[in-house]
Amino acid sequence: MLQSSLYNMSWTDWARVSVSLAIVLVGPVKVGYNLFLHPLANVPGPFWARASGIPSWYHAYTGKRHLWLWQLFQIYGDVVRAAPNVAVFCNPKADEAIYSNSSNVRRSQFYKALRRKHDEDMPLDIIDVTEHAARRKLLDLAFTTKSLRAAKKINCQACRSVAPSHLGVQ
């Protein structure tokens, strides 16, 4: 009886059964991985946010994700896992640890989406760590305190010469 009903199933029925089985079998495995084996497993956060991205998506959809994150910071401290692949920081010193030249943070594939042209690599969208470090080292020379002070004088002079006198700029 079961065998004959399997042969009589349409392709839409097979698709429904396949999707249902995938959800039933893969879902718990993915949740278990997110909770216990993921590299961010030791970062504190609410259970459902560590298990899936649905809570973060819901709060973003309702427009209150910023309030939800603020509440999480009050409960869990300066570092919160807001989704399985997202750790959010509330400490200003975290910027230095994440974005400094000596940081061990790899860039995700997301940065490729920032490219204006396919074959053009800008410092913002370079994913390779060594290439990014070399490019950043060159740019850091332009952003020393001494060079910024020198550029400030030039920029202020240029703005004053271009700004209309009726704005009261002298």
C-alpha cells in the first residue's frame, strides 16, 4: 500500500516531502552546531538568537533592533551574540582590536559587494589579509597626525577661497 502510494506521488508532493525532511533533519543539526560548535559559541546571548537568526531579523523588521540590542547589552555585557554569525560590541575599545593593523579579524565575502568595478580593488573591499595590510600600510602614511594637520591648513584655505562671502565665511 505504501509502496504504491509512493509511485503515485506527483513532483509537487515529492518536493513537499523533500523540503519537510530537510527541515526536520538539517534544522536540529544546524541549531546544535550554532549552540555548541560554532566559533562564537562562547559569546553570551539569548538562546534563540544563538540558535537562529530569526530573533535578530524580527527585531530589525519591526524597527526596534537597536532597542533589543541595548537590552541585551544591559543583560549580557559589552559583547553579545545577536545571531549565530553576529557578535555585537558596545565597548569603544573594541574598534581598535577589530580594525587595527594587528587584528586577527578576517573580512567576509560581503566586502566584494562594495566593489564598483569587477577588476578594481579598493582598500575597503580587499579580502586577502596580506594584500590589504600592504595597501593599508601605504595609506597609513597619509593619515599620521602630522600629515592631517598639514592637510587641515590646505583644506581650510581651499574652503575659504571657494565659499561664498554671503555665508559669512572668512
